[in-house]
Amino acid sequence: MIAAVSWVPKGASKAVPEEAEPPSKEEIEEIINSGALEHEIEDDRSEDDDEDMEVEDEAKQYDDVSQAVAVANALGKTSKSKNSGTKFDDITDGLKELDMDHYDDEDDGVEIFGKGLGDLYYASNQMDPYLKDKDDEDSEDLEDMTINPNDAVIVCARNEDDVSHLEVYILEESDGGDPNLYVHHHIIIPAFPLCMAWLDCPLKDREKGNFMAVGSMEPAIEIWDLDVIDEVQPHVILGGIDEEKKKKKSKKGKKSSIKYRRGSHTDSVLGLAWNKEFRNILASASADKQVKLWDVAAGKCNLTLEHHTDKVQAVAWNHHSPQILLSGSFDRSVVMKDARISTHSGFKWAVAADVESLAWDPHAEHSFVVSLEDGTIKGFDIRTAKSDPDSTSQQSSFTLHAHDKAVCTISYNPLVPNLLATGSTDKMVKLWDFSNNQPSCIASRNPKAGAVFSVAFSEDSPFVLAIGGSKGKLEIWDTLSDAGISNRFSKYSKPKKPQSVI
């Protein structure tokens, strides 16, 4: 399944990503000593019975071979006494030559590769007379790994067969046909991913970076460098379990208890939001009922907010006033806070069901929408908020029954005012026009993605929508190819109409 999708701005990725350096001996020892691998060993113990069965099967196969050799020997002896040179002699001699009793033994001093011209070593491919088209393969590999400035990059947080990873896709636009979508590389991550947020915080002595923050079933937030291939560790870890303290306590023979790093969440991280104005700031929402503000560059939590009474599902920064933060919870409320005034309780709006997602309108400073577990979407105008911060009686600007099941994800179009995409566990994706607070559905589609968990418009190609769901396949929808969208919003499109991907 795909839990989340995120676009990387064009030009943010390195043209040719770096290859990760293998961990040093000291780093490997540090990982081992920290006890970070202990939980993997414990998980492997559950598979011991299966492995024992495999060993028994292998032993049985070995016994069968031994029995075959004994039978062949017996047959050989019998045949020699009666009729020398029969076919049983050939079987016996053949099995003896194979020496099955010592089949797995390594022969000392045996040279696998023979001597001759093939053993010659050449300092470069150019010097090797036996190689043809010496540079073609290298140049093709380099071309495959190169990310062009016009290539769109999409990252999916995916889990398949208990393996979690980030898939980095390239979407190549084509002048004469359909765009080409393919996986450029992937990053294995240790826990089931739930949410993502792209950020360009300068973490590597560069003015801008290309990082993806990942929230998962674990309490830690991992920051991965998208410009590094085959990386095995995140560039930064925010919070999480303190493996060092956990190991020290277990060595004393006491019952182990979970110890968290300073400022960490203590449960799954359900939502993330990067502040584009204050680029080192990341907001997180967690099942531990808390909202936290992190300084990614310093690797620490600056502020913990506890204004919700149940799991916090989503957070979002205001596009026009970047110090204003919105959060939505399973306590059926939405709270707006000014991060500069942490002591203020904020302003609260009550909703009728658990909050699934929320988003500020990028074209209107005072408006936001909330999607709910009961399939409805509600719009609010913060200017109607009452001065009493404890009040929860604010009326919504509109209420829309958008889907038959939970609306897990919403995305405002960054270019077109009032255009919103919604995705639901009813397997549908819909496009809405919210003009004058009178929503109308102008396009809908079943993208064959299963239950839809994430949709996202591209900022560089605003009519292209990325879709991820339970089937685990990234889907791309060129929304401008729909008549309802093109008839109403074609004036916002570029002179050259993009091609449909699906």
C-alpha cells in the first residue's frame, strides 16, 4: 500500500545523486552496541521453528543421498560378482566421483579461475583489448541515473510484504507522446510509514537541501536525504526510543521499560508539516495526543502542545501567516494556535466526526477545510472565530457530503483558486469547485488505486495529481484532460497542454 505521496519541486534534486558511503567499522560497532538490532533478533526468533524444519528437510535429503550411495555400492558389488561392467558399475563410479559425502566441503588451494589471458588486470576499460563498446554501458547507467531539471520527482511512502520503503519516481514529460513514469531509486526504512513532508532545510552545509521527513508507527521522525542512493540510515532522527538506556537497563537484569529521547513523541507519528518560511521548523502530530514543533537543524523539540484530548491526525501551517498552525484530532475538534504564543489556548472548532485531514486555502489567508471520517468536508473562515478561546460553537462556511466513506486526503490546487481534490476509502477521487462557498463536483474518477489514502497536486504542473492507495501503485491523473476541468479552468493552463498519463 501507499500511505502518502509527495512532490519534490523541480530543480531541487541533484542531477546525479550521490552513492552512500559504506558504514565504517566504528559506525557498525556503534549500531551493535546501541542495541538497535536487538528487536530484529527477537523478531527472527519467531521464525526459528520454520528454520528448524528446513534443517530437518536438508538432513533428510542428505540421508537420502547417503542411502543412494550405499544402495549403489551394494548394487556394484553384486554386479561385479555376477557380471562385471554392467550399468550399475557406472552408477557407483559416478556417485563416488561426485563424493556427495563431502559435497559442501571447501577445497583448500583450489583455484576457481584458471590461468591465462583472462587473469590479466587492466587499469581501465580503455586498456582492455577484449572489451568492446567500453564506455557505452557506463554512459547508459549515468543517463538512467541523471535527473533533468524538467523531470518531475514524486516520492511514495510504501509498504509491501512487511517491507517499508520510500520510492522515488521520475515523471518525464514528452513532446510527442505520453510522459514516462518510472522508479529512479528507493530507500528502505525501518518502520511502517504513515505520513511525509518534503523540506529543503540546509542540513549539509548547503543553502538548500532535498530531504523527506517520514512519520511512522514508531515515535521517531526520520529525515532522509533524497540525493543519496543506497543510504541505510536517516540523516537526522527526531525523538524516538533511546536504545542506549534500554540496553543498559536490560543488562542489569531488570524488566525492560521503554525510554524515549528527550522531547520525543511516545506513540505513532500521524501528521507532518514543514514551515516554508522558517525552513528549519517541522510540526508533527501524534497518537500520543501531542503536537510538537521541531528544530530540524538542531535535531531537537522546541515546543510541545497538549491542547487535544485524543490522537492528533493532521497539522498544517498557514501559507500567508507562517506562525499560525492548525491541528485536527480524533477528539473531533480543530484548533488554531499562534506558535509564538504557546501559553494561549488557541481557537477551537467542533466537528461531528474524527478529523482525517485538513488544509489551508493557499489563495485565501483566512480559509481552511477539514475532511472527516464520516465522508464530509467542512469549510471554515477564521474571521468568524469568537474572542472566547474556549468556545467551540463556530459555524462552518459550508458542509459537504463528499464521499460515502472516510475522506482520508485533500489537496488544494496551488494555481487554480477554489479547486480541491479529495480522496476516500470508497476508492474514488473527486475534484471540487468551492467558489462562493458553494461546492460543486466537476470531475470524479476511480483511479484503480484501491482505498485512496493520499492525493497531491504538483506545484510545477498544477493540473497533474498524484494518487496513492491500498493497492500500492502510484497513479497519475492529468486533470486537465477531463472536460469538466478544461472547460472551467483552461485559462490557467500553459500554452502547451500536457499529455495524459493514464
